[in-house]
Amino acid sequence: MIKFIVAALWICAVTVGSVFYSFQTAGERKEETSKPMLGGLDYVSTNMISVPVIRDSAVQGYFLSKLVYTVEPAEAAKLSVPAPALITDEVYSYLYDNPQIDFTQTATLDLDGFRNGLRDAINRRIGTQLVHDVLIDQVSYLSQDEIRDNAIRRRKSGASAAKDAGAGTPAAPATTE
């Protein structure tokens, strides 16, 4: 009988000890830092931004981009200017302040340098880390020749459409009174 009581006390002690140990280890878990791309950030999308590229005192083409920024929601709420307007202004300023960015030379274009430089310029202007990452939704460059060719094609297609529409309309019936 004494062996039975000792075994029951031993089982109770082990059970209480294991429960106590499990609560201790569960309470010691460190807070995991949130991953930057997994949540907690808002995404601000800009409209299509068209920046003229000026070289040799003439417009050589247009840089077209649509960008998305990851921003801290708390910091974005503190802004007195809407974030898309501020970001668009900074894109213009950044491109004009950095003439070494040449979109005509796609082989030497450094998109990571462009994104990081733009992010740093925005954060420096605001004075806090508002923008965490710059994502490129769309980016392209149109030269003056491409713009001119597109305009000529539109005029030709518009003229042929007007010609086809004029030839296909029946004459109005004559009315008698």
C-alpha cells in the first residue's frame, strides 16, 4: 500500500512540475519583430508620373512611371500634405537633381539605386523614416522620335477612319412638302 501512495505522489509531482515548466517557457517567448513585407505597412500608389528628360537644353523624351510606396501608417497620418503629392514632387526633384540617371541607356540603368535613392530622398525631406520601400509598378521611357511616330500613326488612323465613315453613310432621303 505504501508503494501505491508513493507512486501516486510521484505522478502528481511530475504532472505539476511539467505544467509549471510549460507555463514558464511559454511566458519567456520573445516578441517576434514584424517582417517588413508581411504587414503593418500601408501601400501608397501614385498616378502615372510623366517627367520630361531635358538634355542639351531640349526635351529628349519622357520618363513615365507608376510607383508604389510602403509607408508607416502612423507617420503617414501625421503628414499635412497628401503622401502621393509629396512623393510625386520628390520624384521630379530626384530625377532633376540626379542627371546621371539616364533612361536612354537601359544597360547601365540601376533600378535598385534609383529606388533606394528615391526612398532616402523622401525620408530625408520629411525628417523621419516614412517610406520603407519603393516598388515599381510600371516604368518606361519614350523618346521624342517615338512620340512623334505615335502622333503620326494616330493622325493616319484617324483620317482613314473618317474617310471610311464618310464613304459608308447613306445619303439622306429627299423630303417633299
